Amino acid sequence: MNSWQILGIDPTSDETLIRRAYARQLKQHRPDSDPEGYQQLREAFERVKEMARYQHVEEEEDEAEAVSASEVVETPEEVEMALKSGGYLSAIKVTESHPDPAEFELSSSPLYSPEEVQKHVSGLLENAMQGLNALSSFYQETTHKGTLQQQQQFHQDVAAKLAEQPDLTEWLLEQVSDRLGWGLDQYSSSYLVPQHLQYALYQQIRVTEREQAWKKVALEKTHGNLLNRTALKLLCSERSVCPFWVRLMPGLIAGMTQQRNKLYASFPELVERLNPAVLEFISKPQYALSWQGMFLLLFWGTVLHYVWPAPPQGSELGWLAGGAIIFYIYINDLILMSLKGRQRLMGLFLGVECLFSLLMLCGLFIGVLFILISSMPSKGEGFSGLVPLFLALIEWLVLWSVWPKYAPGIRRPGIAVARLLTSPWRLLATLDFSTLAFPLAAAYGAFCYLIVNELMKLAAHFL
């Protein structure tokens, strides 16, 4: 399709007809809705204007040559005499005239000042909708007056100014891209906005989002809940050493770690603004009070209080059971952290822990099996006789769920016992501490009471 077909007219040198045709086609190929069609139309318009001007110049030259010839040879008789004498061609003075190339040069100077671009870009940040409408009008004005080179320069100037705005957001950039036909979400969008400007735009958006995230941190440090306020105040403080009382506030170290990880996942550069001493403190394993430890102490303390056997065996069994629970919930991790870097002592401790844990697991398995056998129903007892079997099945499922599959072999028995003792808290965490979670935890406590009560009676009987 040639330029005349794009404009929808026959070849002509009348610039008025050409401009009317361009105006008609422009309604169908607007720059904001059809940038490719508009660019093709604009190029065809420029080519046709040049051809019309050149054709107009040729017509003027033909008229000038005809006038010159009529001045040299005016009558038919003179023409005939000139032909006979062979001097007609020499009698006619032919002059060649070429148009000045400067007449067809397209201006590349912008149709606006940098201040105008800055004014419209600043208006976008002050009032987005009004600024977008004003920028669209400014763009239409430049489109109708300027050449393709001037239009492309317009897009680059606007993009460069936007990349300098500290509050640029992704939503605003998408709106500008739609209004000006940048097509930043398309693969071939660099013909209007080069890649380096696109990179600068998205970098500025990230800077805006980063500063907004830091403002949220400052807001939460002032108006958040007690735990988050304390955690963020410590992270943003200028302390040279993390205070000791941090260990005494349940969940505070975990809260600081969570805040640090949240910032690092989105904006790692913001972590550099946090207190390095506090960051170093929470990066290492720390032993501190936790809601989990307090809940488990209350849970198992209540269970042991109701199943404590009568003396003389009761005192020994009760202290042994309570000591084992405290060891696996609190002391075991503390010893492992203190022995880190001491290979021999660590190996010795893990060996003793593995044997002790195996003894506890075997005692639990054998005890449950003995209780099951001794409580087997006689004929005719009906459904009530299946209760021990049901309890034993639940216990086996619990034991299977806590057994670690991928831990080192020497650690598996200890981890299984620790998981078994912390299962009440893990039940609450699995149900996200919902309203239903606490009644289920109470029911699980009753189940643990029945099992531990039978096991304590069995141990007291043999002792």
C-alpha cells in the first residue's frame, strides 16, 4: 500500500486536499489508540507533502520554460525559419531549476520548553486525573504540529522527567503509558521509550515503594501492637548491645526476626538501616521465654497434677516424668546450643540422649501395648470394650506423625520425643489458634490424661 492509498486519495499537488485526507484518516488512527497506524499515516503524510511540493515546483518550471520559449520564438513563421536554419534549439534558452534542499528539511527542534514538560509531569503527582488530561492535551497539540522526530523526542523528554519524580508509582506510570501509547507492557515498546529510560522509570518506582515501606515501619513502630512496637523500636534503635530483658518477653525475638525477614524479602536495602547489634543478636540461636514454652509447662503440669500417683512410688515417678518433660522442652535445646563447636562433647551428649529417648519410646510403646492387652473386652461387653483399642490406635497415629523422616539417625528418637511433648502447641498452631483450636486442645489434654494415668499406674505397679 503506497502513501496515496494510506491517505485514501488520488495523487495530487493540492496540499489542501492532502491535509483534509490526513485529518479524515487521523480520526481512525489516533496516536493513543492506534500508535502503529498513526505512525504509518504520519509518515505517508510527510512523504505526500514532499511529493506535492516537488510536483508544484516542476509545474512552475514547465510554465517558466514555456514563457521563455514564447519570448524567443513567438510566431509559427519564425519557428519554421528556425527549423530550416537548424537554430531552433539554440534559440530556445533552457534553464534547469532545482528546489533548495533546505526547503524540505524537517525541523528537529522541540515545540515546547523543558519547563512546560516539568509543569505537566509535576501536575501528574499533584492531581493525577487532571494531570493526565492536561498531559493528553499537550500530547495532542505536539502530535498535530510536530514531525515524527519531534514526537519521539516528546516521549523521551516526558519519560526522563517522570524518572526524576520521587513519588512515581506503578499505577501512574501505567496511566501515562496508556495515554501516550508507550505500550511498556509490550515486547516492542522501546521505539518510543528507550530501554535505559524504561529501566530508570522502574527504578524510580522501586525507590517510591521502598520509601513507602519504610514509612509503614515508622507508623507501625508508633501505632502497632505492643509486640511489634517493641520489636521495631529495638530494630531501629541505636543501642550498641541488645538488652537482656528481650529474653524475658515471650515472642519478642521471634517478632524481631519476622520483621527483619519481611523487610529483607521485599527491600533488602532497608535492612541496612536497622541496628546492626540487634541484627547480629537475632541472627544467632537464643534461649528465651516463649508462649509455646509457657503453654506446654501449664499443659503438662496440669496433666501431671491430676495423675500424680500416691506415695511412696508417686514421688519418684512424678519427679521423673516432670524432669523428662522439662528436659525435652527447655534444657535439651539449651545444651545443644552451648555444645556447638565442641564435637566430642556434642557426640557424647547426642549418644546419651538417643539411648534415653529410645528407652522412653520403647517404654511408651510397650506400656500402651500392655494396657491394650490387659483391657481387651470379654465376650458380650459390646462397644465399650473397644475404647482401649481406640485409644491405642490414636496413640500409634500420634507417634507416627512425630517421627522425623529426614533428620540424622542419632537425632531421630530425641526429636520424636520432643515433638510428642510439644504436640499440644502444634495442634493450636495448625488450627491457627482459632476458636475451635482450644476445645480440641482440651480434648487432647483429656486423652493425654488417660494415657499418662494408665502408664503411671502400670509403672507404680511394677515398682
